[in-house]
Amino acid sequence: AKPAGNFKVCVCGGAGGIGQPLSLLMGMDPNVKELCIFDLNIAMVPPEGVAKDLSHLERKCEVKGYSMEVGKNPIDHLEECLTGCHLVLVPAGVPRKPGMTRDDLFKTNAGIAKGIVEACAKFCPDAVLGMIVNPVNSVVPAMAELYKKKGLDPMKIVGITTLDIVRANKFVGEITNKNPNFINVPVIGGHAGTTIIPLFSQDKVAKTIPADQIPDLDKHVQNAGTDVVEAKGGKGSATLSMAYAGARFGKSVLAGLAGRRRVECAYCMSDVTDLPYFAQKVVFGPGGITKVLPLGELSDHEKTRLEEAKVQLKGEIETGLEYAKGENLA
């Protein structure tokens, strides 16, 4: 067995609704030696407080908190926080509020993501950046293109789509009465609405589900986020399940860095389709993504869905690429 890693991880937005449980789960990972919690001074709890709280866990990792005033620039404040980081998880940005278009949301959140990505480019250019900033379909291409312009590796910018896989596995388990731990449905495409394409035909349990039930199950995975928003009565969205999924992704990245090959689905620069960014299975190893895997065999239903999804995804990628054209990292 390979020895556990000693990695430094930062959670940017670590005092928020996703950030706190995500920080808790990462603090429990045996590969984490140092955990940094960064957030703004308007966060619901000061990040220093979250760090103090997590510093009492029976784990090897040291925890430190860093806060920054709203309106300040991360690149001027995060040198100590980010230097030496191997993995930066970014559950930052504002949630979509009623009446907000996806474009409004993108403009706001792309600015927030850019501030963090710019600081990472300077202080931890070799770190893997796991992005949980909506809309992921546009934010990831925007940030990856900015990394590329700066002469850095765009494959370090990775969109975390793991929650779609987690939900697909769970829902298949419920229908088939099987343990979701032994179900592994790849989910390809993107991370919003119809761009989410679960490949039920590629899992041995899921493919036993009658074909006439698949379209509804497909919709169930696509709309699961809305189900949570409605159940929370407008007082929040998927935070705990997102933290669980983000930590599953983080764990795989760190296992890869420690020399253990891991396969997860993720949204990144890709050439498996004719779109420049796509979510599909990737291999995590030393340095992050070592390989983007082909989509494999698709059922007729999945082929049709893929063609439909590409149209929407193409537009959302364009939004990100357009943004990157007019911006540069400091």
C-alpha cells in the first residue's frame, strides 16, 4: 500500500452552505495535512471560526481560516492561504435568485471565480481547481481559457459534476432495490438541465431497468436540484449533497496525486466530442487529470439526448469563451 499523502487543500467559500460541510469532509480525508478555509467577511460565520471548530477533529490535518473584505482582490490577500496548495475547491459565487437570468448569474459569478483563479495562477499554479461555481457549463470554459492565455495548464480547471453521478446512482438504487455503492452510472455532457446525460446503459444494475422507465429517470436526475430547492421552500438549494459530492471528487483527486489511479466524471477541456468542453470520465493521477476517456457505447435514447444536449451546451460554452476574450489574469 502506498503511504497517505500530505496535501494542502483550500476551500474558497469555505464558510458558506456548501463550504462548511465540504470543509468538514475534506478535513477527515487521511491525505489532507493542511486545510485552509477562505471566505469573505460577510460570510454567515467567520472563516476563522469554521477553522477553529474543525481544528478539533481527531485528524492529522491543521486548519487555518482566512477572511477578506468584500470588494478587495484575492490576489492581494491570499498568498499565505494558497501557496503550496495541491487542491483548491471553489464553492463560491452567488446562488441564482428569482428573476435572475443565467447571463446575470454568469456575469456576477465569473467575476468572483476570476478573482480566485487569478490568485491561484499566481500562488499555486500547479494545483487542481475544482469549480463549483454556477453556471459551471460557462464558468469552467471561461476560467480554463484564461489559464491557457496565461501560459498555464487549462486541464487544471475542472468542473465538479459529481452530484449528477451521485444522484443517478442513488435513484437507480431506489428503483432496483440495490445498494448504490455498487452502482456507477457515468453522467456526461454538462451540469445543468438537459445537458446532464446519465448513461444508464453503461451500468450493470441500471441497464436492468425497463426502457420505458428510463426517460422519467433521466428527467429525475436532471431536475433533482430543483426538487431540493422546492423542498427547502426557497430557503436554500442542494448544499449537503453537493458537499458530499465535492468531497468525493476531492478525495479522488488527492488519491490520484498520491499515486493511486482514480476515475471520476468531470467537466473539462475535452476532445471526445466536437465541443471544446465536456463532462465525461477522466483519470486522476499525479498532477491531476492524466487522461480523458472516450464516451463508450451509447443506447439509442442516449444518442438522441447527446445531440439535443450539445446544442444547449454549445451556447453555454460560447458564453464562457466570449468572456475570456475580453479578460486577462493579472
